[in-house]
Amino acid sequence: MIRSLMTNPKISHRPTICYRSIQPSDLEMLEQIHSDVFPIRYESEFFQNVVNGRDIVSWAAVDRSRPDGQSDELIGFVTARIVLAKDSEIADFFRYDSSKEDQTLVYILTLGVVAAYRNVGIATALINEVIKYASRIPACRAVYLHVISYNNPAIDLYKKMSFKCVRRLNGFYLIDAQHYDSYLFVYYVNGSRSPCSPLELVTVVVSCMKTGLKSVAAKLMKNEEKTVKWPKCKETRGLISTQNKRMIKTECSGCEYV
């Protein structure tokens, strides 16, 4: 996949971006970008698994028109892993069928772009590669990821790309002895969706209202059928019956924080 982009003020030429798999020759640059981009340090085993494709799929972005001769050097990347849906933390956020144990998800591990090439659509293109990959797996139900709570540019990007924020995880990250919250984002594929869509929520509310009205009407009719005899020449007082109200709490929204 090749895409030409408008010139970035940080770049002295018009880049032509190509996307390919990460290769063993990318190891040094992959480690360098991770070190520059992320506050979390990854073990060497992780990088070896990425460049050798051991249980990890990956895409690299390179600039084929670089004037310095480094036309195949990484300028961006995304890494991901296929996981079983039944073993994931998001089984409650899509229509998981327990009878189909082969259902899978794609979890995005890391995503990064070097500073000079940011804000030109490379991150979006890399995520789209993951989404297309997941969509081609019939048993895959969703793509999901975590993002640290203060990374507003990333949060805005995922929302713009129709990822759904379904949970806030307190103290998910531990960086330099300090805990940071994380947001969990999900992108549904292959017809999967949240188990509580807006239409279903309306249907549930209407159904509850109808059930409540029918219950009240039945009780009123039952009370009318009863005949109560009162003593003569006595002051009568109306009997007031109270019914406990039940509150139905729904937790389904486009962005739910818990």
C-alpha cells in the first residue's frame, strides 16, 4: 500500500509512504522508536517476537522518497496479537457466543510514528491495516486496545476512527512508581457489535414501561372488584396503598467510564 502525502513542515521533501511487514532488519530502529515514543520499556524478547513474527503481526511505514537513501527505514509501526475472545477482558462488550470457542479478537500492542512524520495520516493508515486484517478473519469479532488517560491525541484519533470507549481502568499503568489510568477502546468487525445498542436500549425501556403499566392496571382492576362494607354512621377514611418502585440501571453508552 503506497500513499503520497502533502509535505509536512518538518519534512524537506514530499514523502511517499509505503506499508509493509516489519522485518528482522528493522530491529534496531524498532527499539529506538519505542524508546523515543513510549514511557514504558519493552524487553528484548518482545522486539524479537515482532521482527520474527512470533505470535505477533505487524506493519511498518517507510518513506520511499527519502533523499538520504534511507527509503526502507521505519518511520512508523503498529504491532498486534490475535487472542481468543473467551480469554479476553472484553467478552462482555460484544455478542460473545460461548458455543463458538474459536471466536477471536485482535489486540493492538503498540503504535508509533517518528516526530517528523506525525499528523500526516500515518497512524490512521496503520490502524486501518489492522482493521482490514481483522475483518478478513471470519471468526474475529473486534479490534481493541488500551490508551493511557492523558494521551489526548491518541484518544481523539480512536474516537474519530469509530472506536468505542467502553471502560476506564484505574491504575492500569505503572510508570516510574506512579499509577496512571487507562481507557479501553473497541472497534467491532464482521457484524459484531456492542450487546446493548441504542435501539436495543430504547426497546428495553419501552418494554419495561409497558410491563409496569400493565401491572398497575391489573392491580387497579383487582381493587375495584373488591367490595368493602363499612359500619353505618362512622367516618370513613380512604386506604392508600403504596407500591415500591424499582429502578432499572442501564450501563450502555457510546463512551462508558467505570
